[in-house]
Amino acid sequence: MVVTNTLKHTDMEDLLPVFNEAFSDYDIPISMTAEAFASHLESLSYSKDDSVGLFDKRRLVGFLLIGRRGSVAYDAGTGIIPSYRGRGLSHTLIDAAAAHLAARGCTTFVLEVLDTNTKAKNLYQSHGFAIRRNLLCFSAKQDELVGQSDLLLEPHEDGYRVPSCYESSYQNNDQSVVEGLYTCSDIVEKGTRKGVAWYHHTRGSIAQINIEPQYRDENFMKEAIISCARACTTQTVRILNVDEADTVVINALQAAGFTKFTTQSEMVLILEEQKQ
């Protein structure tokens, strides 16, 4: 009999092989090393006490991993190993997680789901999740970048801040980039600071590029993107979860040689409403 319980007593080394098996046939297959998995969860404020697992005679066969920041819970990964699918256990897992989170004081449950995964999207909607916005994901190979940049990435000056024009997704927000050990650099042109960027040079990931409003156009954004991409040591560079309304970034990415490889829906469940 499969039962639900928290992952309070489940260690990373026991969780990782189940995670990799569950995502081995995902729309975009995922396989992580122990180091990458630990880093990923740490950057999302992973909470073992808030996460829920499916257990068959103490064997972990499914999970819903939770990142927790105050009253906000984030789905850091939901999966069931192939041999246990088709039994309705996804419904069991989501119901158990939502009830558990509400009981532990969470009021907002956030997740992203690939738009190609219509089965999962319909599943979440059937449990009360609503689509808040659409997010686009881009990638480019270093040798396919188009154009040059004269902008400099200089050490971040304390106190210099540039607000984002669009709300960052959970995994790209200020706390995530700090916990994920991203580099913060000021974007400088001819001695003038004109923006701030967060990127991880060994992962090839750009999380945020915030440009001051008077300089924020597609040409300047394109140069800033190229500068950040060139600062990465990876062959491929990615920027995930761009708000589809942010046409400046989207057009700049495409002009710089980036290609959209998937889209996601950001979905939200208000847990307070669920308890009424």
C-alpha cells in the first residue's frame, strides 16, 4: 500500500536516484549529479519538513519537493517513478502536499509546468491551481551568438540597485540567486553604471539583467546579454523564465542568437481559500 509522509527523514542520497528515475522520461529529461542536485535544492530554500513523499513499504516511489520562504511554498520538483504511474497517485500527492503546507502556515503554493506537459497542467488545474503568467526559456551556443558588446561587467557596487521591470520567477528571484551563488556584476558603459546582472558562469545560466529605465532598449539589452553570455565558461548559455510580456528582453535575446526551447506556465494555488 502506498502512503504519503514528509521527507523529513529522507536523505539526499536516497532522494537523488528516485528523482533521476522519475525525470528520466520527462519532456525535457533531467539527470543530476549529487553536487548539482544539492546546489539546485539549496538555491530554492528546500525544506525537507514541508516536502511530501509517496512510500511503498518505506520505499520512496514519488515526491513533491518544496522550497519554502515564509508563507510561500514552491514546487521544486514533482515526480513518480514510471512503475507507479497510472494509479491516481499524482492526485494523492498533490492533495497531501497542499493540506500539509496549509497546516504548516503556507498561504501561497507556486509552481511552473511545461506547456507541452498538458497532462500535468490539467492535473494542477483540477486541484485549483490557476495560471498566473507564461514564461519563456531560451538558450544559445557561444559560437552562435550574434554581435559584440563594449559593455563591461564590473564588481557590484554596494548600494547600487536597479529594480526589475517584471517580477522574477521564484528560481530567479533575489534570494535564489544569492543562495545559488550567482555572480552579481554591474553593467558599465564608458564609466557609467547602467544596470545589474546575475549570472552563474560555470552553469551557463543568466538569472537577471536589470537595466535602468532610461537605458532599457533592445540594443542595450542585447549587448548586456552578450556580455553575460561571454562571461560564462560553458558552451551553451540559458536564460529561463522570461515573462512573455517582456518584449525588450525577448527581442534582444533573439537578436543575440538565442532560441526559445520551451515555454512554461507559472501556476498558483491560494491555500487559504482551500481551507474554507
